[in-house]
Amino acid sequence: MKFFIQFLTYFRIIAGPIIFMLIVAFHFYGIALLLLFLASASDYWDGFLARKYYLTSVLGAVLDPIADKILITFTIFAVSLDLGSSYVAFIGSLMLAREFWVSALRDLNAREGNSQATEVTFLAKAKTSTQLFTLSGYLLSIYLNNSLLLFISNFFLFLALIITLQTGLSYTIATFKR
């Protein structure tokens, strides 16, 4: 079971670049969407199974958010390139800047013995889910060539940005509050 749980995390890491290539190089949007759906589901299942079977580990706790960041980064880049959208690129860049900032805060807190300040919160999990849902919406809209779905995805991307910035602000306040 431990190997399977680790596989789910590594799957997200590997899926990111594959999704990028499927979108940018081959325009296989349906396959990319399916792979993103499977990778998104693996985000839930690896944590659920690790907790259920008491197989949580420090490495897993570190790799899980990194796997999410890799998956989201490659998919945001691919979608913004494919759509030629400065909106998706700019909002995506803001979200990625938050990820770098929170990673720096986590490093600082680990060095200062204040790791609880940047422990993953429910809102941070909602952020990741919203980002993955939004990126799936973009891929579905591209696959179906549906401008209404594209418009809805643009709205959800802005919503994801608000949640992303809120969680970054919360982590920042918790870090410097002391």
C-alpha cells in the first residue's frame, strides 16, 4: 500500500509535463483532460489512503504540495500558451508567485521552529481543488470548442486567484505574527 500511495504522488509530478506536451505539442485536449482528472483524483486518494492506513510520512507531506504545484504549473503554462491568453498567463503567474512565497515562508518557519504557521489548511485544500477544477474547465472548453465554458473558466480562474491570495496572506500573517 505504501508503494501505491507514493505512486499516486509521483504520478502527479510526471503528469504535469505530459499534460503540457499533450496540449502544446499534440493538441490532444481530451487525453490531457483525462490525465488531469486522474491526477486531480490522485491528490485526494494519496492523502486519504495514507491517513487511513497510518502511512503518512515527512517525505509524503513535503512531496504532496510540490506534486500539486508541478501539475498546476505545467497545466497553467500549457493552457495560457494554447489559448494565447495574457489573462490566463497573468492570473496564473500571480498564483505561482504565491506558491513561491508560501514555499519561502515554509522554509523560514522550518528554520525558526514555527512550522505550524504554514501547515496546510482547509482553505488551502479548497484552493488546490478550485485551481484543478478551473484548469479542467479550460481543457473541456478547448476540447469542446465552447466559448461559454471558456468564459465560465475565466470566472473560476479569478475565484481561484482570490482564494490563492487569501491563503498566502493567512500564511504570511501567521508567520510574522510572533
